[in-house]
Amino acid sequence: MFLRSPKSYSPRPTGILIGIGFFVVVAACAVTALVVPEDAVEVRFAVMGLTGCLYAVVAADLRAAAVTGVLAWTLATGFLIHPAGELSVTGASDAIRLLAIMGISLAGGLYGVHRHRAG
């Protein structure tokens, strides 16, 4: 079973994967801010969630997936949801967004680990 060992099966160190994930999420945030209108908050958040998920699939590292998910949430909350550029948590909706983006990032990471071990 692929969940028995928490160690990473990626030949790259987790710290490098987290750094790459940071740049991927920053690029996605910048492109989303330019392309998607400000009133389409759900679309902006979905783009950031899918970016975190797809990167987690490619990275195939659960720790990097979790950190990248948190980074995606902070950038989405600070720059895309609240366009003032301030990270302000306003209540339950931001907590639900955090759980959603963490869930999709970790699901992508699990799939990436499974795919890597199977093939």
C-alpha cells in the first residue's frame, strides 16, 4: 500500500520542491490577477487550487504539496480574494477555502505519489 511509508520517493529534496512550488504559485497568482476579473472570486480561487493540485501531482511529495497548498491559499486570500494586498482572514469562508485548497493539494500529492510508485 502506498501510504505505509511517509518518506518521499522523489529524487529531489523536499526543500527544492517547496521552492519550485512557491514560484509556480506566484506565477499563477500573477496571471490570474491579470486575466480573471476581480468580481469572479470563485474562478480566481479555483485557478489557484488547481495550480496547487497539478503541481502536487508533478512533485509527488506530500510535504511539498501541503506547503504549496498553504502558499496558494495565502496568495489567493491576500491578492485575489481581497485585492488590497493584505492577508486578512475574515471568518469561516477563509477557513473553508483553506481546507478546500489543502484538500485538493494533498489529493494531488497522493495521486502523484501513487502514480510514481506504480509506474
